[in-house]
Amino acid sequence: MLLTGVDYTVLMVYIIALFVLGFYLGKNKGHDIFLGGRSLRWWQIGFSMFSANAGPMMLIGMSSLGFSHGVVGANFEWLAWIFLLLLAMFFLPRYLSAGISTIPQYLLHRFGKSAYNFLVIYSLVSILVIWLGCALYAGGLVISQVLGCQLMYAVALIALIATSYTAVGGFRAVVRTGIFQSIIIILSSLILTILAFRRMTTSGVQHHLPPDFWKLLHGNNDPEYSWAAILMGYPVVAIYYWCADQTIVQKLLGAKDLREGQYGALFIAVLKIITPFIFLLPGIICFILFSDITTADNAYITLVKQLMPDGFRGLCIAALIAALIDTVSSGLNSFSTVFTLDVVAQFRATDEKSRVRTGRWVTVLASLLAMGMAAIFMYSGKGLFEITQGMVSILAPPLSVVFLAAIFWKRTTSTAVLTVLYGGGSICLLLGICYLLNYPYKGFWPHFLLLSVYLFIGLAILIVIVTLLTAKPHTAGSAPVFTETGENRPSRKIWAGWAILAAVMLIIYFLLK
């Protein structure tokens, strides 16, 4: 992509603004680098969750899905509200009531130290692989192609930028820069969508769409995104991702109070309504206009090259960098939080000053490990979207099963949880490695969504059987359960907001069924 002086000026202004914002906050608000003093308001929570979620795969991957499969890709966005509802109204009250700072600490609260230690390790691995390694590889690959540099140079540059202000400013710097990144991402994507729609309506060159491009749910003849894979496979991933993933839930753990956290989850659920229109729709329009000169993986870049004027191309590249940097910085801060509060704290007592110092060094260490993980992904031979979504889908089932049981089934025993975590988790990690390396041969494994369903069903049956076999009148797992009080009882306004959102989504699915 040829960038002009105006484009480079826009990029430089973005980078300078990011550093000023990140380091200014780090200098003045760095006394709590893990949860920011639990002072976040709802709009800060919503925007920071949005920017962490809207990684490079959102911009590149969603456009690619729109180009190749049509509107079916919107399911990944429009079904998210269900699980954000679960997070806000059922999971979050229990998390805050337990007074936890990390997700592993909730399992310590419910099921004891063995479950806690497993989830500490599992969380660190998942953050390193999914949030850091996958994001750096995918984003670095795109940015290296756009700027014409080597992949590892792009990876190192992004890691350096994200690490610098994250190590200094911690959680508050990540949240505040996330708000800035969200504005950049939404603004650039909205401009691109408007220009693409205008070109489509005025251009005489159009390619006809396949008949199922405007259908949200496909039949079983679709080998990748059938209705069964979407409606059964996505929930397995979504429960883990939205309700039990440290990097996402940490934003709500830093809320000023329960109400702010619940409104923050509702806010990002509302933002999810617009994301298919600004991320997926451009890919569909690209197919209509340029399917003869480009491919699905290049849909986003093709639109930027063909439609964006000088300066606005730089804004789109800034959006790509913003999406990548915020995903990486959120992952770095989460890795640092879990390692410092859940690993280091088990071996030596620390005061606030030493925890901050340790957290900053761990952030640097996590960045170096993430660059190494990105280098490993270079040799996997799989597509960008398949790597990220596939790894999440395979790692999700044991955590989804355990946290659903922990929240909704009081009888769940520690023995059952440990069986699923250690047994099921080991199996999922092994399958994830085999899937990533195409072992025993390419094409052996089913689609990642269906694979997650099979794993989830097997582990759900396992936790029920073991619980029934080991249940006692007074078990460690049944003692510290949540009790609803006036302080944590959801208000009617919040439930009304979710009801309105549900009505809107039902209308959308009725129109595009």
C-alpha cells in the first residue's frame, strides 16, 4: 500500500497521542497497576472491553468472513449479548461478592487451592497463546505487509509500544488508552463503510452475491458455519471468553461498584449491534465491487487502497495498529496481574510497592515470551482467523463447564472440578497442540466449533457424574456460595435495558433468518 505524507502524518499524530496518553496516566495514576483502584465507570468499562475485543482479527477477519461467507459471520457479534447478560447479571455479582482480583481466585473461593493453582497456570498459558501470541502474529503479519517490513520487525515494534506504557501505567493506562483506541477503530471503520456503500450504489460494476450471503443461519451443507456449528459451538467459546477470561473480566473487576459493571457490560452489548455493519458489511461490499481483483484475506486492505483518500488511509492503518496494540496491552496487563497476585504471592509476602515493581518486570517478560510465541505461529500453516478462533475453541470447554457449574449448581464438588480441570484441561491442551501443528495430518480434525462442542459435552457429562458420585452433605465446594442481597440484586432499569436489547436482536434475526 502506498502511503502519502499526509498518511504518515496521521500515523505519527496517532502514535504521539497514544504515548502521551499512556505515559501521562502512568505517571499520575500508577499506584495500582492491576485494577486501577476499582474506580471504573460504565462507559470506561464498555469502551475498554470493546477495544480489547476488537483486535486485528476483528477488522481483517470479519471483512474476510463477509467477503467469503456473507452475513453469517455476524453471529459471532450478535450472539455475544446473551453471554454478556450472563456475565453482568449472574457471574459478576458472585465475583465481586467474593472480593477477587483475578478469575483463578474465584475457584480458590469455591473449590480450594488445587483448582486455583490449575487455573492460574491455565490462565497464563491462554493469555500468552491467545491474547498475546496470536494477536502479535496476526497483526504483525498484516502491518508488515502494509508497511513493507519484515514480520518479526513489526511484531517487535508493536510489542515495544504496548509494553512501554502498560508496564508504566498498568490497568488505568490500558483502560484509558483503550477508550482512545475504540474511537479510532469505530471512526475509521464507519468512514470506510460509508465510502464503500456509496461506491456500491453509484458504480455500475457489481458482482452478484451467492443466494445465502444474506442469511444468518446456514444449513448443514455448509461445512464451516452451519447453524449447528454456530448455535452449539459458539456458546462453548463465548461462556469462557466473556464470563471467565481474565483479560475480559478484569475490566469489570475494576468497576466502581456492581451497577457500573453491569451497565458497562450492557454498553458493550449495545456496541456489538453496530460491529457487523462497520466490520463485516465492508467485506460483503468488497465482494460486490472487487471480487475479480482480490481475495477474502485482502478484502479490508483492498477497500482501504481503492476507496480511502489521502490521510484517511493513514487513519485506517492507525485503526489496525490501535486494534493490535490494545489487545496486546490488555493481555500483558492481565498476564502481569495473574502472575504477580497468584504466583509470586504464594512464595513471598509483598507490599504494594514491591507488587507494582514485580508487575512491571513481569509485563516485560510476558512481552518477550509473546514474541517467541508469534514466531512459532509463523510455521503453523493455518489461516489467521482459524488460528485465533481455533485455539480459543479448543481451550474453552473445561473452563466453560467448570464456571457454569460453579455459578449455577451449588452441589458441584471439588473432586468433580479437579477431574474436569486436570483431566479435561490436559486433553484440550494436547488437542490444541495437535490441531495447531496439523498432527497427525492436515484435515484430520473437525471444524474448531464442532470440536469444542464434542469436548464440552463430554466434560459436562463428566462433571455431573463425578459430582453425583462424590457429593456429601458438607463439601468444600458447597460452603462459600453466593447469597443475593439488596446490594447485589439487579435493578429493574438494567433488566429493562437487556429486554430492549433482546427485542432488537430478535427483530434482526427475524429479518435475516
